[in-house]
Amino acid sequence: MKRRNLLTLLPALGACGKRNQTIEGRWEGKLKNGVSSMNLNLDFFPLPDKTLDLRATCHDLFLMGQPVQTWRLDGSTFTFTLPLIEGPRTYTGRYGGPTFDVENTAAEETLHLIRLGRPPALPYKESGPIEFRPTAREVRASAQIFGANVTLTHFYADLLARLGISTSARESPGAGWVYVEDTPLPPPPRTDNPPAYLIMLSPTQDRIAEIARFECPIFVLLGEADSRTQRLERGARQIAFDLREALTKKGRKDFQISVVPKADETFRVKAFGREYPRLTQAHIDPFRKFLAQFGAAG
């Protein structure tokens, strides 16, 4: 076999894939499970080295321009793996020129995609997995993001950047601390380098004393249907009440505690049977309200 023929058979693996002009751009489709559906977009970005970068966007799955590290286009066969917070899920199917049709048989899910054109420009400059700096609006504050799940950290970095907050995983003087998961807090911050603010998502009741010790503006977001709070008399609202009482006893007024109605610990509202859970507007609005103190809310 001649070398040039061998090269044409090599598959496209992630960003190392051979650049293919016909798949560049935005592909829009519906992820269906036979009962309900949700919008899901795939964006193929050309890179300077003539390879392609694949990104996935589906708000309800916490994917907002999320890099897809594992994908392959081999002739007309297309396979990719979505990095979901519940665990990776692989879809396989065919590329037929104007469309992609893939499925995950175990989850009984299908996805039909059509090409729309160029991917939309991101409203921030991305220099790392969660190193985002807003470009479409004034930078109002900065945040250091804590979390073990790469999908969640990327999702919330994207959300904050769209609200005018630059984000990073690195320690930065004057930055706020954002915990996207219920993970242990560090020792009390040094008095010469305290966080500008603290955001805690879905903390459990045993975090109350830790949260209350921070002498900075505090924002805590809870889901009313958090399954981990069933033993509490009023569930997640009990955590909200106890934390509010702990802060009020200290004379604190610089805090915001919000509970998303009917939502679980991921702030999604579960439906019945095989209906997909959904993130609601009640998830984003508390962020806007809290961050308004750093400038005009967007």
C-alpha cells in the first residue's frame, strides 16, 4: 500500500483528527430517548495546525462549549463520547454529508444533527480548561473555581464568564472562591489574602460552621429536592434556615441563600419516567442577583 493511501485511512481522533472541510462548523440536533428530547450542538473548530477541535453544548447536561476529548470520524463512521457528570457516554453512527445520525443503544438514545454554519463566537477568551476572561463585557470580578468534576468546573466557568467574572483554577489575590461541588473547605484563609466572596453550591448541613466563619460576602445555592437532605426536618430548606440563623447571630448581612424549587442537588428538575431533567431559569437568577454587587447585572 502506498503511503498516501495509508494516510487517507487514518481516523480522526479528537483534536488530532485530520482536518475535513465538510464537517467544520456548528451541527445542531435533538438528543431523544423515545419519550422526550433536548437540544444538543456539536461544534467543529479548525485549529492552526489544520486539525479539528470538537465541542459539545447542551445546557441541561452542563455542557457549554465542553471539549470532547474522545471522538473519531473514520470514513462515514462517527463515534464520540460526551463527558457527562453522571459518567461518560459514547454515541456511534454515520456521517452522511449533510447529517450525522448516532445512537447509544444502552441508553436508548438517538441524535440527529444537521449543519447550520459557523460556530458562534464565545464571549470570552479561553486560555485553559477554566481560564476564562470575558471579552463581550467589562470584567467585574475574578473567581478561583474549586471542584473535581471537569464538566462542572467548565460549565460554571462558562456561566460566570458570561456574567462578567474572569475565572481560574489558580490562586489569585482578590479573587472570590467558587465551590461547584460539596467538597471540604480549606483552613481559615490568611488575613492578608482572604477571598473577595464565597460561592457554595449544594453544601450539606455539616458545612454550616465552615461557611459561617468566612468574613466576606457569601452566596449559597441549594436544591429543594436534594436527595441527601431527606433526613432533615425541612430538607434543603433546613440547611438554608440554619445557615441564615448562624450568620445572623454574628450580625452578618452580606449573604444570600437561595433555594431552587423542586430541583435536586444538581439544580435540575427531574421529570417522570424517561423524561430528561431540566435546568431552570431559577438556577441562573440567584447568580445574577449576588454578582450585581460587583457591577451592573447582565
